Amino acid sequence: MARMPINRSQTTSVLKRLPINRVVANTVGRTNASVGRIARSVLREPTVPAGVHKEQKISTVGANYDTDWARNYPARFARLLVRTIVIKPIVEALASPTIIGADRLADVDGPVIFAANHRSHADTPLMMTAVPEPWRDRLFIGAAADYWFTNRISSPFSALVIGAIPVERKKVSRTAIDTSLELLNEGWSMLIFPEGARSPDGWAQEFTAGAAFLAIKAGVPVVPVFLIGTDKVWPKGSKLPKRAEATVVFGSPITALPTDDNRSFAHRIEDAVAMVADEHSTDWWQARRRAAAGTTPSLQGPPAASWRRSWARSEPRRSGGRRTWPSV
């Protein structure tokens, strides 16, 4: 009897059903599975027996990011180049900044703490170029750890480009305090925004005691700074900046009194910034008279509904007088 011809696919199917081929296939499958299990066990973090305390991994970003390297000479030279070649031309093109009162630092010798109101992300690059020498070249900035130091890209960028150190906004960080005091004692000056966050509506928020505490501990003066117009350069919530004019007004340095504690000195710093703002809105003499009488307009604005606070900020200045807001 003649054999029944079979095609190629039928031949392959028959060969696969042979006992020897089934054994080889099963062995290869088990080997691949074993290799996979071994690879997963090697890559997986080892288990810890019950009852044994497991060490928690310490994050190397955020508040724990080490910025010491950003103050060595190569990093400082790189920051100088970035500030001069990149940041300053951009700031001048976007904000055309007007700098007032820098001569008030003429008699200051040594490090200081620049305490400014905070309206916009444009505040930091503006201050980096507005702070006069020699403080500009040895300046570090207290920046929010939960914003500027969130990952392995933003952390070195913030430390190198703007000379920032991470500061926690919701709690006191011993690392940030120790780093700040060490740098102040070594002759570095600090830029800090005592509000802790950008203003939500253009009016300032209450100043925290961080700048006051550092100034008292380090024994350095505080320079009040009033920034205006930066919220138009880079409005909060906007992805990109736009063209608008900004002004930086430096006040006279103040020091803590023997009777000052952290809270009272923080109030004095806020009052000093408010007086600088009043001076910019009117003139030096009227601002001093109101400061002496305790009637300086508050940086925090009138206690009113949001629309009235917004209206008060947009009210044009009266001729020969100070900017006023409605009676509420």
C-alpha cells in the first residue's frame, strides 16, 4: 500500500508529538522559568524577618539635598557666568528693573539677610541681579524644598544656578538652620522671602520668624526689600513670563534689639518692608511720619472681600498723596 503524502506543517506537528521532543521542550520551559525566578530574586530587595526593624531609606533630595558643592569655586564661577550671560539679559528684557535705595548699604560691612515680599517666581532672578556687590557674589537663597528640590534634576539646577539651599515651609528644619548659620558666619549673605510662599492676590502674607531667628542667632542686620511689578512679569499660575516693569526698593538695614525675640523682630521686619513700600508709593518724609505715628499701611492689605482687595491694589495713586484703599 502506498504511503499517504503529508505536507510540511503536518510533519512539524508529528515531530513535536514525539516523546523525545516533548521532554526537550518541557526542560527548556522549566529552565527559562528558573532563570526568570533567579533574576527576579537577585533584583528584588531582600526580605526582612518578622520582628526585625527595617532601616528607612533617607532621601537625597528635598530638604536633605546637600548643596555644599554649589559653593566651591568652579560652581561659583559657573553661576557667575549664568547670571551674567543668561539671567541678567532676560531680566532686563522682561522687567526693565528700576533699583532704588542700594546706596543705603554703603555703610554696611559684612553679611546681611535680604528679606523681601514675595509675589512671583520672577522675584528670585530679579534679586539675583539687583543685589549690589559685594553681597551679590556671595549670596545664597532659602528656597522651598518641596518645590525647588523635588528630584535629581531640579535639585542640582536650583543649587547651581540660583545658589539655593532647601528650606522646609511646613516645619523647622535643623539642617537648613545649621547650613544658613554656618554660611552667614562664613561671610555669605542670604536672600529669604519671610512669607514662605508667593502671594495669592498681590498682598503680602504674614511674615514668619525664620529671617528674624537667623539674624538674631548670627548677629547680622536685615535689609528690608520691597518688590513691585514682578507679579505682572510672571503672574502666579502662568506658565511663561511676559513683558512688564518691575522695581526693587532697598530699605535701611535694621538689627535686633536686646528686647527682641523671634516673633517681635519678625514684626519689625514686616513693618520695615511696609514702610519701604509706603515710601515708594509716596515719599520719604510722609512714610517716616506715618511710621512714627504707627499708621503705615499694612503689606497685607485691607481686611475685605477679594474683589475689594483687588480693586484697592489697582487704584491709581492720587496726585501728591499716597495710594489709598477703600474704607471697609
